[in-house]
Amino acid sequence: MAWGFSRNEKGSTSSAEKNEIHYPQNYPGASEAVVGEPAYEQDVAQCPPHTTERKLLARIDLHVIPFLVLLYWLAFLDRVNISNANVFGMSEDLGLVKLQYNTALVIFFVPILFEIPANVLMKKFTPHVWLAGNMVMFGFVTIMQGLVKSYAGLLATRFFLGVFEAGMFPGCFYLIGMWYKRQEAQKRFSFFFSSTTLAGGFGGLIAAGIGKMDGMRGYEGWRWLFIIEGGFTVAMASLVFFCLSDFPEEAKWLKPSEKAFVAARLRVDVGDSARHSKVSLKGIAKILSEFRVLVAGVMYFGLIVPAYSYAYFSPTIIRGFGYTPIQTQLHSVPPWAAAFAWSMITATFSDMSRHRFAFIIGGICIAISAFAILITVQNNTDVQYAALFLVAMGCYSTMPFMVCWFNMNIGGHVRRSVCSAWQVSFGNIGGIIAVFAFFPSDAPGYKTGYSICIAFTILAMIASILYGLSCIKENRNRNRSPTDLNLSEAQKADMGDLNPEYRYLL
């Protein structure tokens, strides 16, 4: 189940390969002007003789990725299944009027400020305890969402769903970043992130089946949707608790020599992780004031608006094409499936090329073209439906690139935990805008909503360009500056990617 295809993943490397820097910008100490100079001592990242790097990566994949995919698949499913429930008459049964449905969507995003402390707490309680515990809680809240009797009850459950899901996404991305090198990461990030597209696709199929339970034991179909999906989430939390691995230093299934190798290969790539470095409010504030950190939040924020707009309103848009509720759920599946396939294809080529920027710009251009079609074509449902494929493919293939690019360019436990939470938490503010972009009064054309989406997608492109230019400029400055500043390894670890030997990946 290993997704890596890079030269470094195919087993032990020759001594010549160890001494050469094949990919400038990928390693601390790399220099575009000097090839053949080792970044670290040869034996720092030497694979134990009883295994190979590729086999070890396959074991890491099996112990880390599947459980994070399961966790976030269920988290996203519980987050967006309200759109499927609404197709089955939730708003009518609860007496929601005007913008009350939109308000119920937006209140989920209010607890986004919990995401940064959530990553700090995950370090304290360990990932398998923290993530599984939150999984139990948001699964329970989803069940309660199926039992609400009023608008107030719906608001309360949506708020607490946001509280317990706040740390899921940045926590998972942070954990992935602690196991893989940068040139290995994109396929893992995209496969994990594609659990959102799987949730969207399976969500439609599951809703189509559960919707037929309407009236069973006196509950409407939309109530069964919340109850069954929430109950399954609670049950799966035990699997995450017992099977999810924590940080490499604490993995019981790795031998001491393997732990040393995993730590060494990451140190060669991004420097010492500084696993036990302390976190202070002053340090967090300093990190969040950096230009690249701020811009990374903006580029994710820009793409969140169209992405959540699609997740929450695509069933409503598709139903406007004249389908029945069950047909609507089934027609919502193919665009998500296409997004998953496209995401994995682009991620594979990105890791092979050790490049992120061009793939991000390409995905954004796909999304912009899709919204342009939806704005201009109003009387051809086949073309409009095809454009929804492009929206899903463009947005949901590009988002994991943005998060991976930024996260894997950050060195050290503290900086990465803060930065990953910052990017996702600030980005999720876009969800507040997204839920008020599409009004029932704008149906079926939704020109206002599509225009808002295209504007924020362009914002994401501008921010991505600024981030890329900043990385290029910083790398050039460091290449021109002396790197031998007599810094200790502890100082380099605390500096993370600010270490003068570090080079950012473009």
C-alpha cells in the first residue's frame, strides 16, 4: 500500500547517491550552485540492513494513512450530510424559513479558533487518544442532530459538531507531515484529503439508500441519515484508538534502528523535528506574523469558498435540473468520483516532479473555467452538470496541494503544528462566506453564488503566486548568504525552516 515512486523509496541507495544532491531546494543545505556536496554525513540516514526504505514506507503507509482516511472521511461525511438531509425535507420538517438553513450551516464554522490549541493538545495527549476521543464526540453529536425537534436544537448540534471536528483536519495533516519527506508527501496528502471526495460520493449513495427508510419507527429519512452515520462514526472510533500510530519516536511497531532511520531521513529533509520543544503564546504570535505563513492561510481561504459551496449546495443545484430526491443523490456521486481520480493522478505526477506550484495554478484554472461556464450557460443542464465535474476536480485536487506544499515547507514540530492549524483555521473562515453565497431566491441560475466563487478562486491564485515567489526569493537569499553560522543542532531544530541551511520546495 505504498504510494511512493521516488528513487529514494526503492530500497537502499548507493554511496554515490547518498553523496549527491539530486533535487535542489528539497534538502537543508542544498545549493543550486553546488552539486555533489552532501547535506549531512553519509551514515545519518542509512537504512537498517534487515529492511529497505521502500518496505519501511509501505509499513508506515499501512499504520498511518488508512486510519486517518477513515477518520476524516467520517468527519467530512458528518459535516456535509446536512445537504443530503435537506434534500429529504429537513428544512420543511423543522420549519426553517428564509436564511435559517444557511445559519445552521455557518454556525459549524464558529469554533474554528479551537484548531490551533487543538494541535497543541494533540501533542500533549498523543494523536490516537486525541483524535479518537474527538471522533466519539462528533459522532455522538451527529446522532443527536437526527433527534432535534427545532431550529434551536439544530443550531446547538451544529455548533458542537464544529467544536469536536475543529482539530481533525489540521491534526491529521500535521501527523502525516511528521512521517514523510517532502518529495513523498503529496500522494499521501492527496489520498488523505480525497477522503472528502469519497465522503461526498458515498454520501450521495448512502443517502439514496437510507432515504428509503423514511417513516420507519416514526422517523423521517433525513433523521435516519444522521443517526446511522453518527452511530457508525462512534463505532469506528475504537479502531482509530487502537490502531492509529502516533509520532515516529513512539511507534511500538518500529524497531529502535528503524525509528532512528525514520528520524534521520526526516532530519536530512527538514531538519530536527524538535519533538519536545515547548510552545509559548509569544512564540505562536511570532510564527503567525510571518509573511509566508499569512499568505498560505489566504490561499487556502480563497479556495475554501468554492469548495464548501460545492459541498453544501451541489445537491440543491443538481435537484434544480429536474431530478427527484433519490435521483439527485445518485447524480451527486460521479463528480466526486472524478475529483478523487484526478486528485490522485496529479498528486502522483507532482511527487515524481518534486513540484507543487504549477499543479496548484492548473487546478485553479480548471475551477475558474468551470464557474465561468456555470455563469454563462443557464439553459443546458448537460453542460451545467459537466461543469460541476470541473468544479469538483479543480477545487478538490488543488486544496491538498496547498496544504501539503505549505505544511511540508515548515520544519520542526512546534512550527508545523502551529502553521498547519493556522492555515486550516483561517481557511475555514471561507466556509462562513460559502454558506451565504447561494440563496434560494437566486435559483436556478445562482449567478451571484458562482460570481463569488470565481472571485475567491482568483484570490487563491494570487496568494499562491505570492507564496511561490516568496519561497524562490528566500532560497536565493540563503544561497548567497553563508550557512556556517556556528549554530548548534538544538538551535537549528528550534529554528525549523528558518534555519539558514533549509531550502523551500517550489
